[in-house]
Amino acid sequence: MARIDDNFISMCRDILENGTTTEGQKVRPHWEDGTPAYTIKKFGVVTRYNLGEEFPILTLRKTPAKSAFDEILWIYQEKSNNVHDLHSDIWNAWADEKGTIGRAYGYQMAVKHLYRDITRKGIERAFGDVPIPEMEDGPEKLRPEESYLAVLHEDEFRHTRAIYDRTKKAFYMDQMDRVLYDLVNNPFSRRIMTNLYDFEDLHEMHLYPCAYSMTFNVTQRKEDGKLVLNGILNQRSQDTLTAFAWNEAQYGILLAVIAQCVGMEAGEFVHVIADAHIYDRHVDAVKELISRTPKPAPKVWINPEKHSFYEFTRDDIKLENYETAGDQIRNIPVAI
């Protein structure tokens, strides 16, 4: 069976048999009819995969890998917080009349932060000969909707790898570009990470980030010296039925895509969930899923012709020899 199937079955059984309930407690989530959405939960669930051997693609039911990767590109490549930029409707329940989810997810990726240890040569090594606009005395953070837009048009700014502040003699760069910069220039740094959980902006987020932090760590293979990219996904909360397979697939693929872009091999992917829970109205569906007999893990095809993170599209990911153990479970209620 696929390793993710084994992890999912073991985790769900543990939650159902040994978890604690929130029933009768004050909870934020609710069902569409207004009823409180209670859970059975376990603290501190950890799963681990060697991407060189197998990707975490669930076979107990179908995981739409293309849509999962599309959401990752929406956050980390497009750096968007508008649901109209997605090819699915998974975020519609949290969108406002303009289609945005507030200062959440992709918005945080679009924020450029001031760094004093970035160099022009390093930018060229990481991104090639790209334009580097200059400005005078910008704020410590450059947000997508604030005054620096007088310097650049919004879309142009979002896709600019760096901006040089002549007054501060330093560069502004967003989190994703800083990851790519460091993996090329400082691969053994222990500070390569992204973080979507910005306390300053929480009040402007329509949903606090669930999967909020990705930490990257490079190791060197003993036998041939090849650099290997590993990653840890930290998640504060997870709706196990609807999100476990989705999150593990998309962040495993993200890690492998980044590895390809920086000339490394994908290594270990570790997923840490603080609060892994099953909603009360999901229990029967979960029991039905974990009763199925898993299939062998499929292969993940990543377009070998792409080597720039910003060239990838949702069509550059495909699953090969993907068999599932049963039909998709339809009409799963989602707590909001």
C-alpha cells in the first residue's frame, strides 16, 4: 500500500479510539445550518516520507493532484489572495465580495521584507539577469496595497524578484524568493523557511492559516555528494477527512518542484500537525474510507523541462498508474 494510506488509516483509528472530544465546549467552527462543529482530536501527529521512493498520494480515494498543486501555485507563485485566480472553489466560503480572503496566504507571500545580506551577484545566480528596480527609503515591509505602488504597478511589483533601497543600501525580497535565493547561494543555512502566520495581519485574515510554515533543510548524500532538499510542513490545525491527503500531496510536490528548480534532489518530507481532528459529521465517512483496501502508490511526473519556479503551471504535474480503492465520497460537509 502507499505509505500515506498507512499513515491515514493509523492516524484516523488513533483519533477515533483514543482522541478527546470538544463536544459541549466553546468552539469557533460551525456547520452551514449554524450548529457547532465538534471534533474528536489528537495532539502532535507526525508523518514522514522519502520523496525519492514515494510521493504521498492517497489511494483510498482520489486526490486531485493538479488542483492541489494549483492552490500551491496560487499561494507561492502567484502570491494571490483572490479566489478568482484559482481553478477550484475551495476558498469561496471565506471570500469577500471582491473575491479576496484578506491578508492571508498568498498575500503574505507578496509582502517584501528588508534584507541586508542580499547581493546583486546572489540575485543573478538565483534568478538570472532580472530587472532590479530602485527606490528611496521605503518602509520596513512593502505590502501589496501600500504607498510603494507609486513606484511600480501592482502586478509588475509582485513578480519583481527584488527591489533595491538606495537609502538603506539593502534589498527588499519576498519569502518565496528568499527561499530560492538561499537554496542557490546559502544551501546549508538553517534559516530557510516561509511563514504565513503574521500576527500583525491576523485581524485582516478571513481564516487564520492552517498549514502555516515550511522549513527547508539541505543535506549532502554521502555516496556522491549530491545535495538533497528536505522540508518540514508545520500545521496548527487539520480537518483530517478533507485536508490530510490534499496538504500532504501539495507540499510534497512543492518540495520536489523547488528541488528541481535549484538543481537538487527531493529528499524527506515531514508533516507536523498540532491538532489533527475528525469532525462529528465526518465520522461515518472516515470509517468507510479506512475500511477500504489501499492500492500501490502512483508515480508523480514533474515536467523535467521546467527549471524556474515561475515557469511551472498546474499542467506540469501528472499522476501515473494511479488506482484508487473506491469511489470519491461526495457532498462532504465543510465546517466554516
